Amino acid sequence: MKSQRSIAVLGAGNMGTALALVLARHGRPVNVYCIESDVEDDINRRGRNTKYLRGIGIPANVRAHADIATALRGADTVIVAVPSFAVLEVIGLAVPHLTKGATVAIVTKGLDEKKLLPKVEISRNLLPAPFRTRTFAIGGPAIATELAESKPGAILLAGKDTTSRNRLARLFANGTLKVAVSDDVRGVGLCMSLKNPYAIGLGLCDGLGFPMNTKAFVLTLALEEMGRIVRAAGGDATTITTLAGLGDLVVSGFSSHGRNRTYGERLVKSRTKDPTRLDLITVEGIASTPLALRLSKKHKVRVPLLTAINACLTADARFERPFVEYLKHLSLL
């Protein structure tokens, strides 16, 4: 009997682990690339990832490996789920060990500092040519704990190769997780990057104690600005209303699990803007906000809300003040 091909997940944080659990439900071997020895030991010895996904059991067909070549050996599907600052380095490490014909899916968000393109596009272009048409962006509302616990939800896969995309969609889909598809990699990648800065703004609403009506108004302003940027930067205008746009922004800006939302909330009346001193680890919106602003300026897109959020992140004190002044300018306060 022919042995099953494995699945590789690059990254053992909360999202990488959650996606590994989703894929493991098919019973196939899932190998997770993990650079933290304590996390590797926790997964392999105790069937847990206490550091990033506390309280959730990990089945025996999921194994963690510190060696990327071992994690990728024989894998016909590769999921890249590392933070944006590490994704290009990890892709470079992975390239020599990719199995011929493998499909690659990237969940990493963020914009490239030099080209101001989504990291998913930059990552795809680092791969050998035969892999590029089989490289996909994973977007949409995806709270890691909910994925891991098989709570009902949906994600979006964006890529050009319909055969590989449909196969990947079947791999992710199960009784509780639905998968939508798109060919707009640029638009999905931009939405994945832009939602983090605006989620900080929605968190500022919470920290300021604004009612839901006010926060919903800010949400519509955010979507409008995101849509203008996506269109100007070459994405499909309709992507802003999909799972990757509206869906992801709602989750990021309203969920208690959203780190960017939480960061915005904790900035209000804080004496520090250092996320570690606010009991947060990774807040990707901090780096992506000025990049999103640069992107909007490059394409001559007017983004007063994003400008106000960026001013909050660059202020020396009273971090919420530029956001409040912006809303006052709108005669909202």
C-alpha cells in the first residue's frame, strides 16, 4: 500500500498550529516546522502547544521539527504561517527542500517595505517558476482557537491555478469550515495587510468607550479607505466585500482575540505604546500602518482615517488624541 503524502506547516504559532489541526483531521501526517525547542518538545511529547494554543490537544499525526528539510520531506502541500517579518527568510530556507509539484499556501499578512506589495506576492516570486501558479493566499476571518476547536467559519483561498486551488479547498474544508475561492491574489493580499492598521483604530474606539453606533461608523470609513487603496494598487474592487476584506476586518476589529484591536484599546490613556509593556507579543499593525500610508501616498489615495491612526502610533504621549481630533473634525464628537 502506498504511503500517504505529508503536509508541511511552516510555523508553530497559534495560527500555524490551528491550521495543522484542521489539516490533520484527514488523518494524513502533518509536519510542523518549529524553531522554539520548548514548543517542539511540548507538541511531540505532550500533544500540546501551551505557549500559543493553550488547552487544545494535538493528535499524534502532527509532529514538530526544528529542521525545515525534515518538515518538508515528501510534502505535497506546504502552508506558510510565520510572522510577516520572518516570511521571506523562511521561504528562502524552504526552497531547496520543496517537493516537485507541491502546492504552497501563505497565510502571512503584511506589506513588503521596499516594493509595497503584499508579502504573499513577494513570497510567491521567491519560489522557483513551476511553483508560482500553485501558490495561494489564505485570507478571511480566522481566529486560531476557533479553527482549532472546529467552530463554524469560512476562509478564502486566492490563486490562479483552479485545479490546485480546488484540491487545496477540499483539504481545508470539513463539516464546520467552508472555503471560498478567488483569483484576486493582489486584492486578497492587500486586504490581509490593510486590515491590521484599521483594527487598531477600531480598538481605539473601545478604549475610548465609544458606543457600537460610533464604532460601526468607523468601520464603514475603514472599509471605504481600504477599498480605494485596493483598487488603486491593482486589486479587484469587489474583494473588499469578501471574507478577506469585510470578514477579516470585522473579526480583527471586534473580537477580543484580535491583537491589533486590543493594542488600540490599551493605547488609550496609556503611558507607553510598547506592545510588550501592554502584555502583547506580536502586533503586526504597528509595522504595517506606516507602510499602508506609504502605499496610499504612492497611489495618491486620500486616507484621513489611516493618517489619524498612524499619528497615534507616532505620538509621544496621549496616543489616542489624533484619532479623537479626526472624529471631531467629522463633527462626530
